[in-house]
Amino acid sequence: MQTMVPLYGFGGVGVTLKVTAPAGATVTIAKGDRSKTAVADASGTAVFKGLYSGEWTITIAGVV
């Protein structure tokens, strides 16, 4: 599954994105040449901090 999400703040770095996904799923976010990957915890949450404002693509994989 993949979707694009716009993150808006006051510019620069510092936006936090909380993604809800099935527990154990691999969540990857990408913007241009930047990407970060996390595994959703037991409660189904993956948190990404220190992001730049703008549109990020979110991909969730490993869902059974």
C-alpha cells in the first residue's frame, strides 16, 4: 500500500509523522532522495521525527 501525505509546519525540519499500520509491518517514508524506514510496534504505530515539511510518500509492506 502506498500513499502521499503533505506535512506542513513552519518550514525547515522538525515535523513528526505518526503512521498507523498493522503490527510488524515495515513502513517507509520518502521525499526526493530522503527516506526513513521503521517497523510498526505491537500497537501498530511507527513514528518518524525530524522531517522536512512537504509531501512524503508512505509505503507499508509486510502485511499478511
